[in-house]
Amino acid sequence: MPILASVKLTVVLLALTAATVLVGAWCPQEAQQGREKIIEQFGADTAKILIDCGITDIFHSPWFLLLIGLLTVNMVACSMQRVFPKLRLLKQPLPFLKGKEIGKLPVNARLPSANDASILVYVEQWLRKRGFKIKRQDNCLVAEYGKIGRLAPTITHIGLLTLLLGVTVTSWCGFSGFKPVLAGGALSFEDSEHSKLWIGKLPRWYVRVDTTRREDHPSGDPKQWYTHLTVVSPDGTPLKEQEISVNNPLSYDGVDIYQSSWGLDHLLVSFNGKPRQLDLRQMGKTYAAFLPLDEGSILIFSVRGQKTPVRIFAKRADWDAPKLLAEMTENKPAQLGAVTLRCEQIVPATGLQYKCDPGLPITYVAFGFIIIGVMLAAIPHRHVWVCMAPPPSENFPPAAAGHYLYIGGRSLKAKVGFQRLLDGLIAQLKDELRINPGDDAEKSPKIDDVVSELGKEPAKDESLAFPSPVASGHSPATGEG
Amino acid sequence: MSELQLAFTNTAGLSSVMSFWVFVASNGFSKRKELLTKIGLGVMIVGFLSLTAAIIARGIEAQRFPLANLYESLLWFAWAVMGAYLALSRSYGINQLGWIASLTAATMFLYGSWLPASQHDITPLVPALVSYWRQIHVPPLIVSYAMFFLAGLSGFIQLYRAGRLFSLITAVVTVVLALTAVMLGTFTATDTTLLQLMFAGASLIGTVIAFAKLDTVDKARVDIRGAELYDDVSYRCIAIGFPLLTIGIITGGLWANHAWGTYWSWDPKESMALVTWLSYAAYIHLRIHRECSAEKLSLVAFIGLLLTLMTYLGFNSLGLGGLHSYGKFK
């Protein structure tokens, strides 16, 4: 069906996908931020409407999946019908155009010239110095620049299709998850997340958190988080050890484990030797534990890091602010009246992210294709034709030197730069041919004229609509594809 | 911030303001147009070189790649706008874009100067930013945003030269309203829901009106050659910006995978960058569509400008942060 391969459908689908992703960017997504965040942001009633409409999980909604499916079909159809066949065109030789055909090109000039082959040699060398590849036949030549740029849409489309393949493999075979683990605790993969159509398997080995720590800047801000991990087999044999940090994960058996977050989890204190665990909450740069004493008063334990003293505050309902009572460390207890408070341990928790992504190599190859494709798209594809010939008919004004040198070209990207390039060549040719301003030279139009002329061309992207004139059977001046 | 760095930054800021006024004056004095344009260009070159020196000085002082917060990204953005304009001016010999480019750079300097001292000061990096990926991922994005801004602004000149004054005025008012929402979100405690509505409402209504009135032409002002020239400039900017945005998004995915184990997590800013990418992908496909006029393409570039503004500055200032909230300071 032609509509499946149409550019109009591509644009409509891209616009609809962009609008859908925009809604997903605006509305917090349950998968990333949890339902509580949505209720907190919009209130219970609005949140319910958003949840019922699927907006809070829009990237898994049938609508979004339909759009991605249609885009894939459109891209495959378009690639098969128009993009990939262009590869064949690359092998086809460019035609040698004669004077009349060159005169139809967007940028062209006609200079009176003797029938002297050295002029064509001069043009050939001039263009070759500027990166053009030249083919010569009798008194004509054709020059091409940036042919590789024509591969841009093909490579980009291959990259996008490869990306879809990689994402599919990951979705069917991969798993991932996040778990905060206390020092001495273990990470296993039973609670991992994976898609409904999953055919992968979970590893039986687990990871033990030996130690975890935070390194600070002199200002007290966190500089880096470290966790020492040991991979342990089901029978307890250590298989691998590594200290991970942010941007420095552990990889084992296809599973990567990342340092994702870090915090202080709880405080172990003793009151006259009687132990008690106090859960810590992050309060900006510090952590605090709260111990109610009675209805109107509370003890607050404030701690900044694992090695810093624990500060003990008291707060009563009728006080404006908490009052500092004492400080304690693991070696130095605090005395509050008859009670001796000792800090036994400040226990940190490390946030570990893990994933197994079998589709990743395919995805990385796709990334490579896409980057190469879009970079090639910036290379302008240019053609120059030159032909030396006698006047086409008796009615034509005779050239003083007997022949004419026809020169013309086209470039649908960076048109002004191309115009300047050809202007330079024509000016130098005039010097070579010793043509004075009053002579019988049909001058190349000014930049503005050419820009105006180029604008009339129906196809505007050379990489997608710039076939060989012979192959298309159209005049090269139309740029038809 | 050292005295030297401050001096370079201030020189660059003042140069952008001065070049703006000189370029504006060049439009008013036709007899001295060429001279004034050359002066404006010269002042812009001084500003560009000063800003280059300021960024290098900041990097040396901070002992790290100087692109880690909103203020530093604004310096890079202004640098890219000035550099891109100078390159375009050399290739195309265009002057009209000069006053808009210098106005954009001056606005970014002003925006940056109003940020609190904590943004101007060199502060240690948070753990997530301590990676060589930062200098690979962020610069292409900032430069692509600058190219998209210039593409949108070239589209404005294209609309002017094509006599589409009604659509042009609507588009300009829309961008001003969107920028105002971003400014209010950055510097005041205005309710972010209101600002989101202001940004989205203005964008939606402005876009609809601009498209609806595209057939209203002031024929006395039509300059076809100029319109086609600026259409080419706009396309050139997008042709450079699009690969850079693609590289920025992909390297961001590679970094995220290296740091967190997932190359895509539908974070709001990631999603917004994808929206921007999709919009420019649509532009490129529209470009090969033979029925799409240059004026429509200019309006698509204007939509792209709004999306770029939202991606770059809107998400943090309008309260939609997510993982990429390093630029946030409130």
C-alpha cells in the first residue's frame, strides 16, 4: 500500500509521537515516580482521571505502542521502496551533459572558448583540488562531491531499525531492578522487573555488600559513593570482588551492578547499655532520627556522616527551636542526667541498580549507525558538468573563438556556498580565457538570483531526492526523484 | 570567580549588547549600512573571543570541564550562538541575522547574570557528574540548541521577507511569552502550574494562529530572494543542529547506561529531548515534501524553537525537573 510508505504518513506519525511523548514528559509516570507522586501533584480526583486515561503510564499504553508499531511499518516500507534502492543508484555512472542540458541547471554559465582541451584539464585540476571526483569523456566532464552523503538516509534508517531490534531483544530477554542494601546485606535478583513476554532466566548467584562509604568534598558535599561487593555462588564460594562507585559498575555473567544512590539508614544507640535502633531520615545534607519522650517533647539525633559526631537535640512543643544537649561518637558517650547514651554504629545503605541487557550490543551498533547516518546528512552532494562544444545552431550567436565552454552544476544543500564555488571557477576561467566584461560570455547569475532559481526546485533534500538524471529520465535541473 | 574570568565575561556580555545596537543602527542608516555592519561584526568577534577566554579561564580555575550548571551552560549557549552567527555571516554574507543573534546572546548573558551567586561560584560536582561522559554528552546538546534557536530566528526573517507579517508577529509574541514564563519560573516564586499553562497555552494558540494566518501576505514587503536565502540559512542551521542533538541524546544514553544501567528511563528531560528530535525529524521529512512551502517550514522551525526552549530551560524553571535537575537552583 503506497500510503504506508508515504512521507506524509511519516510526518503525521512523528507529530503524534512527539505530542504523546510531550504529555508523558509533562505528567509524572508511575513506572518512574510512583503513584503517590501523581496523587501529590494533581490531587486524588485528577490523579484518578489521569490514571484511568492511561496518561500516567503512557509509554506502555496501547496508543503509544500503536504509534511505534505504525512508525516501524512506515519506516520499513519507506526504506524498502525508496531509501534502500538508492544504494543501487550510487553504482550508476553519471551522464555527460551537453550544452543545452547544462544550460538548464540551477547554476550555469557559457563562456566563449577555443576548442582547446587544456581548458578542460585546467577545470579538472581545479575541481579535483576541491575534493571533486572527475570523469572525462571527449570534450565533456562530470564532477561529483559528497557522494557518501547520499548514504545518510539509508544508514540512519538501518540504525533505527537495528535499534528497534535491540530494544526488542532486551525486552524479551533482559531484566533490571533497584534495591537499597545495608552493609553486610545481600542483593539477589528474585524481585527484578521484566516484560510480560519474557523468555530470559535469572542468575542463581548473589552479591554481598561488604562495606559502603561516602567520600566528601571539604565543604561537606558528597564527592563519591563507594561500595565493596563480592559475587557469591549459591554454595557460598566467592566468585568476584570489586569496589564500585558512581560511573564505575561491576559486571559479572552478563549482569551489571551500579552504584545508584547512597544514604544513612539507621543509628544503633544504647541507653545505659540497653540497645535501640533509630531509623534515620534525610533532612537536606543531614540525617535525623526522632525519639518521642512524651506527648510534648522529643529527642532528635542529627548526623551528617559516618565519621562525624551525633548531635542530640531536645524539642518541646512550647519551644521555638530545638536545643542542643550533647554530642557523641562511637568512642565518646554522652551523659544526659542519669542516662548514658552511646553511639554503637551508624549504619549506611547503598542503593544498587542492576540490569541484564542482552540486546545492548545490538543497540550500540544501532547508535553507531544513527550517528554516522545523521553526520553524513550534513555533507552536501554536488555535481558539476562542463562541456566544450560549438554553437548549437546557426541562429545561435557565433562565439568569437569558435566554441563555447558550458559549465553548470547543482547542490541542494549549502546552495550559496556552491554558488560561490562555481563563481570562483568561472572567474578564473574568464582569466584563463582572457574574457573581458564586454565579451560574449553569458554570466553566471548573482547569488540572490541563483538562490531564487534554486528555490523553484520541487525537491529540497538532495539526500532523499537526488537520483542520477539518466536513471530517473528527468532533466537534472528538476532534481526529480 | 576570578577577576580575570569576570572581566572576560563582562566584556563578552557588553560586546553582545553593543553589537546588537550597532546592527540595529545599520538598518536605520542606509548610507552607513556597510560600515556599521562591519563594526557590529567586529564587536561580535571581540565578544566571541572574550567569551572563549572566559570559558577557558573558568575551566582552568575550576580544574574541570566548565559545563556543569545552568550558568555555565548559558555561557556555552551564548558562545555557540555568537560563533554560529559569525560562521553563517562568513558563508552567506548575511547581516539581518546579526542583531537577532546578538540579542539572543545578550538575553542569555542577562539571564545568567541574574542567577544567584551559587551559580556563578565554582562549586564541587555532585557524584553523578564526575565522569568524562559529561564533556562528551553536554556540549553537542548546548550547541544544537543554539543552532535551533538560530534556525527559528532565521525562519522569522524568512517570514518577514515573505511578507507574512501577521504570522511573524504572532510567532514573536509567542516566543516572548514563553521566554517570560521561563524567566518568571527561574527568578520568582510564581505558581509553576500557572507558568506551565502560560507556556503551553501561548505556544498552542500562537502556533495555530500563525499557521491559520499564513496566507495573509503584505505584498509590498515581499522579497522572494531574501526569503529564500533565509530559508536556506534556517535549513543549514537545522542540518548542523540535528546531528548534534542526535549525538547528544545517544551519548547521554551511553552515559546513563554506564552510570545507572539503563540508556533510557523516560526521564522528563530525556523525553523532551526526544520530542525536540522528533519535531526536527518531521522538519527534515517535510523538507522533501514538495507541497510544503518555505513559510510553513519556517513555522515548523518556530515550533522547534519553542520545544528547544522548553527542553533547555523550561523543564527546570517550570518545575518539571527529573534526573536532569543539575541546572536547578531553587
